[in-house]
Amino acid sequence: MSALLILGGTAEARELAGVLHSRGVPVVSSLAGRVAAPRLPPGEVRIGGFGGPEGLSRWLAEHDVFAVVDATHPFAARMSASAFEACASAGVPLLRLERPGWRERPGDRWHWVDDVEAAADAVGGLGPRALLALGRQQVAAFAGVDSTWFLIRSVGPPDPPLPPRHELLLDRGPFTVSGELGVLDEHRIDVVITRDSGGDQTVAKLDAARVRGLPVVVVRRPPSPGTTAVTTVAEAAAWASARAEGAAASEESSPDGSRDLDSPSG
């Protein structure tokens, strides 16, 4: 039986898997496997990489995937690029589900940079004590910054090397404004460093920084490979449901009950 593949690891991916599972749409959710105890979505789950675009293209064909939703993190640029290339090669429809980025509000003191290396260059002039909330794989870019003390917050232990002056806080959102204010005050934070991840799960640190009048270094999102994109789970669910109906009709009309891969998939 054919299935829809969700490239997941985000709250939106889990929600989408739940909606489609409740509608009877066969779904396989793929997780990268970088988190020790990930929150698993409903339905079938696979963990681990595919081996690049070529490996993903083969997997799509071997598992008779009728469509793919890329609901990975906005900064999972490599996976999104692989999905774009693999789906084009395999002739499988692809949709990008990406939450909107954050928007500056009155009172914000944001400093936009293009990458984590630029963030590391910028932090020294903004304050001696920083909350570093970029994800555990990005911390190494700050290893050479010895003028700033970092409170490193991540879901799991960050990849080395680490800044010489730091404290590690293992925690997972969603966070609250009151909780974030407590973190800023307890650790005497002068500057916040984050990526433009968007969403409600971790936006509270930006609200807390605004309340305290703190500068925030924000890393811009990487460029998109050009995939057709939506911003809500409802839109992605409607698209996926329509593809599932089309795949089911194709299987019913095929003489051997299998999907005709040469037929238009929309």
C-alpha cells in the first residue's frame, strides 16, 4: 500500500501526522535521530538518514510513496535541499510546511545576521553574559569567543567544542514569558542569541528580552530550494489528503492494484 512521507522533527510535523492518521491516510514520519528521546508522532515512524538525495529517491520508489511533506525545522537546509532533489528525480509531489518567521515588535532590539559565525562575531559588542539558544549543533561556532559568558540552552548536550566560559541548561519548550524572565534575571543575561525559528514554542525568550530591554542577535533563515510551501497544518493536511485520494483512485484503476507511477500526480 502506498504512503505519504513526512520529513518531521517539528511540532507541526507531529500535528500533521496526527491529523492525517485520524483521516485514515497512511503516513510514515521520518526523524533525523539527533534527539535522544524524540516526541513521536502517531503512525509509522522511521529514524535515521536516507543517504543523501540519491538514497531518498530510492527509498521513495521502494516504498511506493505518493507524496512528501517536508516539515523539518526551518534551518534544516540540507534535508530540504535533498528532498527537493530527490522528489524531482523520483517524480513525487513535494510540499514544504514551514511555520512563519518571527516579526519584530515595538521595543525590540534585534540585530540580524546571516549565519551563526556572524552571530559569534557580533555578540562580544553587545554584552558580557549571553543566553545562547540556537540548538546544540550550532554551539561550536562560539568556541573561540572568550570575552562572553554563555548560558547554553538546548534539548540535548551540545556538540563540542564549547565556549571556554559557559553553563549548560538542558531544557525543552514550550517556554513561558514568566519562566524566561526568571532565566534572564537569575543568570544576569545581557544579550540573547537565537535563530529565526518561528512558532510559539520558543518565542517567549523574545518577549522576555523585550520586557528587559535586551538586545537579541537573530540568525536569518537559509534560502529555500524553491519548494511550493504552506504555513499551516490545515493547508498541508488538505494537500496531502487530496494526494492520498488520487493515489487510492490510481491503485483501484490499475489492473494489478498498484499505483501507475507514469500517470500525472499533480
